[in-house]
Amino acid sequence: MNDSSLTADRFRTRCVLGLLASLLVLGSAAAQTAAGAFPNKPVRLIVPQTPGGASDALARIVGQKLSEKWGQAVVVENRPGAGGNIGMDAVAKAPGDGYTLLMSYVGSHAINPSIYSKLPFDPEADFVAVATLANVPFVAVVNASVPVNNIKGLVSYAASKPVSFGSAGNGSVNHLLGEMFNTASGAKMQHIPYKGAAPALTDLISGQIQVVFTSLPSVAQHIRGATVKGLAVTGSKRAAAFKDIPTIAESGFPGFVINPWFGLFASKGTPMALARQINADVNKILQEKDVQDRFATLGAEPFESTPQELQAMLQSDIKTWAAVVKSSGATAD
């Protein structure tokens, strides 16, 4: 082989190697671009409860803000039924790519495992914790015609007359709070389960039932409109937007403190790097003044956490509520 042939071979080899190197660089850049481009299409935010409640209200506030930040639509989709299990199952079976998120809360995610003997998903293993949104106290409300103005008055009233409390269904937070209050106070209010919090509130306002323990966001407008009376909140402190409503603890039942969390989860397989990215975006949104004001109007308090902290809370609450469910005897089967 002569020198000119060797030179041509070396030239071709250098060209091939150069092309391969360029392709590797381009491939790496493309991968980096794809990883940092989430989302590049609409994101579904599934709410496993009916419209009008706390989950729905918070999802729409945060969903709108995420849509503005991401430049992509965040579509809030209500998928109620079976105490939240239908919507949760839809997310559990979705691809783990971050494009399907679950608006969850302690009721469906931490209580249902003890209420339902069989679930079509694993509440821990089939989801990736992403971000908390808020702590939302529940509130004991009565029909406007019920002649009581505080919790102790309700206990006395229930001792002299038949009193019914409504809930979003057997084993819901509303139900368990009522049972917990019966135990703590000695009241014997009768539980009336409904298919969601909204129909329970409808019957409360019309006078078919006397009491409901429900989330502040779901009933805030009715308290302001005086169609119901707020007697006490379940949190550790009074809600900023309803400072005239005391806590149950300060109303004579110390230790009665329930402050449910609401948060976002993704489907199993969602990369932790992506979960952290969404978490950072959500936490920035929670620091915005208009978001804090809108939350306060609902009676909700912004609550920031890491994915790991949310996962730890879920695991702890599953155990805590299992004990409550056991003592109440509640079941959805």
C-alpha cells in the first residue's frame, strides 16, 4: 500500500470518528434537553373527589399556577367514586412519566387501606410522593336552625334530641371525625353516609341532617352566608380566615386535633429527579402572595415539604388511622 492510500484511509478514519463523536455530543444534548423540557405536552391532574370540595379547590388553584409556569395546560379531571379509589387507580395504572398526577389527601390515601379489605393498587408502592400543598382543618358545622352556637352546646343538644351527622361515606374523614367526637364527648349522634361531601352538605342546609364534619374549603362560603353555623375547627389553631371559630381542643376537648394534609403524587416509575423538579415548582407557587391569599380564603394553610417528607407522613398516617378505624369499627365492604 502506498503513502497516498494510507493517507486516504487515515482521513476516512478521522472523518468517521469525528462523525461518531458529533453524534454522541448531539445525542447527549438531546437527552439533556428532553430531561429539562418537562412538560412538553398537557399534564393531567386527577382529583378523585367530586367538584367543590377541598381537593378540587386546591387542585384548580395550583393547577392554574403550574400551567402558567410550565407553559402547558394542566387539566384538572374529577374522577370520584369508591371513596377516591377510582381516581387513585387511574393514576396508579398510568405511565410513570409525570404527565398524570394525583391530587390526594390523608382521607383517601391513608385511611382507605384500613377501610377497604381489597384495593386495586398499593397506596405506597404504586405512587411516587411529589409535594404537599396544604394543611386543611375540618370544621363541625350545623344547620342554621339548630339552636346551638358551640361544641358544648351541641353535646347537650344531642343528649336531649336525636341528632344525625352526615359524611362523604363510610370510613371517610368526615365519618371518622364524627365517631371520634362521639367517643370523646359521650354524644350518640347517628351516622348518615352519603356518596360524597357535597350531597351531605345539601341535606345539612335543607335540614335533613343536623351536623357535618367537613373541610373548611368545602363549606367556607356557606359559613359566610350564614346558611350553616361553624362551631369548631379540628386543627391545632384557629383558621386565619375564620378566627371567630374556636378549635375543638380549646372548646373543652384537649387532644382532639386533626389537621389533614393535601398533596400531589405521581405514578410508580416516575423518576425521582422529575418528582423533585415538580416539587420545587410547587413550593415556589406556595410562596406566592396571591396563592397564600386564595388558600387563606378557603381556610387552608400552605404546606411545603420534600417528596421524602410526604412519603414519610403517608406511612405514619396509614398506621395512625388504622388504629382509629379499628376502634370505630368502620368498613366500606
